[in-house]
Amino acid sequence: MRLFFHGAARTVTGSKHLLELESGHRLLLDCGLFQGRRAESDAMNSRFGFDPASIDAVLLSHAHIDHAGLLPKLYADGFRGRIYATHATVSLSGLLLMDSAHIQEKDVRFVNKIRARHGEHPVEPLYTQADAEGVLELFVGVGYRQAFSPVPGVSVEYRDAGHILGSASMTLTVTERGKAARLGFTGDVGNPGRPILRDPQPMLDCDWLISESTYGGNVHEPADRAKERLLEVIRRTSARGGKVVIPAFAVGRTQEIVYALDQLFNEGKLPPIPVFVDSPLAVSATGVFLAHPECFDRELNRYMLTDENPFGFDRLTYIRDAEKSKELNASRVPMVIISASGMCEAGRILHHLRNTIENDRNTVMIVGYCADHTLGKKIVDRLPEVRIFGEPHRLRAEVVVMNSFSAHADEPGMIDFIGKMDPERLKSIFLVHGAPDRQEIMAGTLRSKGYRDVRIPEQGESAELR
């Protein structure tokens, strides 16, 4: 069998890995949207490098857009196989993919207004809501630790990856010529000790492993400091009359921040200012969280004995209506605004940043990984000027970066996760989903631990597994 790397190769987004079997069957591991410079993103997302109609099945690790966001285009270009995912991932994908299509259509309309003013030709959305509706009919829900067969000769098992609700690592047991071998894919591995979700579960032993490497060489701040640091930022910003704007993924990061704020409110520590979650998707996603308590960790289940809704408190308002969202930008009172997307590439967060980023009373708080060339990464790097909807804005707001909220394991966490597999059996490790400098550091650490063959594949590269 042969493994092809069509996404998240020497970069962090756009996860797509194609496994081609001797039988001719083809399995796609994830189908994510690439996020970065607009021209590069358009080029990466407009072509797959393979025929979508030739794919028999997709194995989806989780619902985040950089892992699932290109599925509607896969459908539009001819895919009609099955998409296997955990039950919670199926629920979240229904929200995320429809929202992604809606945002693309809406943002293209907005961008085209600006392009028209500059005499430029209009652009088209990558896919439509009709494409998203079509691909959602192809999903099949499976449980953790329940083996299933997407094609003859292949058995797959998902285990909880602890990254977001429903996230999974996967092991594929492939039988060819009477011999069985195992390929593993970590998906995105969670940061142990974080609230809400269980810690990542160990994978089965593998012969080959595709591993994420997002935080190679990095060590996160202690997770137990996250809540206090969040409180410090809110107090400092509200004292000077400013807004705290938090770009956050609607699934996972938003709920974690709201849960921390809920605890601070119950402890009587939260300043008396309003808090808004301005994302229709986050509102719906929070409902999905409450519908899947089987994914919660022991601490949250205990907390819910005294607070039945850990994602809601007085002074917290969830916003769906666009007009209510606009009112936040017109208001000059201190507040906290949590809005998607986490990398600041689309959605309502762009409007909030456009209206707050030039005022030094405000704070932009980055609580997750931002890929190179995204607006979020430019804010992390504190560039003096950034472009929003194609127009320049001076970055005068305070910028706070908190990796203690990260949903990814740091390098020690990943080394520990991989280290639970039999090193004598593991022939090769392929590092994906990471910036090249981070990957090189993590590869060096793995080699120092005795792993014989650690590779960092290029985009479009392939490897024969034998």
C-alpha cells in the first residue's frame, strides 16, 4: 500500500492523507480546508491532487474546519463514498460545514463589494450550502473502540483523542496477501489536564504512524493557570474602559473559555461587565456539547451536580442575530466578546477586530494556534499594520497570547503519547500538521528517543508502506 500526503505537509492546516491499497481501494484520512494567504489558500483548496470520485471512503478524525472543511468541495467534485466519524463529530460536522458554506458565501459577497470599488472582478465561493447539505448525507456515525470496515480488508478503530468533542485518533488494520499491518493517525491530540474533555486515550500499537507536530519544541503554560490569567486580562482591560476581543474556534475553545468564566462568576471574581458569545455556530455547538455528556471528564460531571449549565451564567449573552452583533461594535462600554473564527480568517470576528484593533484601550486575546500568514498569526506577531477585508488597520490594541488554553498537546505531551506504542514495532513516523521548524525540533527529539525512521513529508510526497 502507498500513502500520499496531500495536505498539512510542512504546514499546519488542510489535513488530507490518502491511502491507496493493493486492491485499488482508496481511503482519505481527513479532508481539511487550507488556511493562510488568500492566493495560496485559493490554490491549495481549489485542487485535490487526486480524483475525488475515486475515493471509496473518508475517515474523519474530528470536525474542525482544517480537518473537515473541504468535504463539501470533495462532494461537489464527485465524491459519493461514505464518511466515517464518531457520533459527536457527526453532530458537530452538520453545524460546522453548513456554517462554513454560509460564511464563504457571505464573505465573498462582502469582499466583492470592496473589489467592485477597486474595479476588480468578483470571486466565487469555494463551495455552497447545497454542497454542504449533500455531503452531510454521506456521514456514518461510529463509537469509540468499535471496529468497523470502510472497505474490504481494512478494519478501523477510533479512540478518544481529547482534542475537541468527538475527536479521535485512528488505527487502520490492513490485510493484504494474507498479512495484517497497522497504520495509525493521531489526528489532533489534546492537551492532558484540560477541562471538559477526557485526556487522550492511548492508541493501538502500529507499524507506521502519521503524527501531528503542531507544538514541536514547545512546552505549554500550566493548564491550571489559564483561568487566573484570563481573569487578569479582563480586569486590566475593563479598568481602562476597553473591550477584550477573543477570537476562538466555535467548537471547543469557546466552550472552554465560557466554562472558565462560569467558574469565575460563581466564585464572585468576574468584573461586573457583560460577556458576549457572538457566533451563531458557537450557540448551536454549545447545545451539541450538552447533548454529548459521554465525552465529558470526571471533573465537569462533578461540577454539573451544583451548576447544571456550565456554559451559561448571568451577564453572559449568546448572539445569533447579525444586528445585535453590530450593536457590540457601536457600544463603547467595557465587555468581553468571544467570536469565531479562531485564526481570524472569516466570520464575525473580522468585524469586531476591524472596530477594536486600532484602540489601545482594547485587548485582543489569542487563545489558540494561528497558522502562518493568517490574520491571527499577524496579530500574534504584533505587526504594526494588518489588513482586514483588504483594507489596512493599525494594530494598537494590547495583544495577549495564551497557549495554556491550547487544545493541542505540547511536545512533551506528544512524546508521551507516542511513547505508549511499542517502539520496536513502529517502523516509521510521518510528522504532519506543523510548521517546518517545529517539525524539525520534534523529529530530533523522537530520534533521540530511539525512533529509527522519522520523516517530514513534502506536499504531494508519497511513501510505500511495507
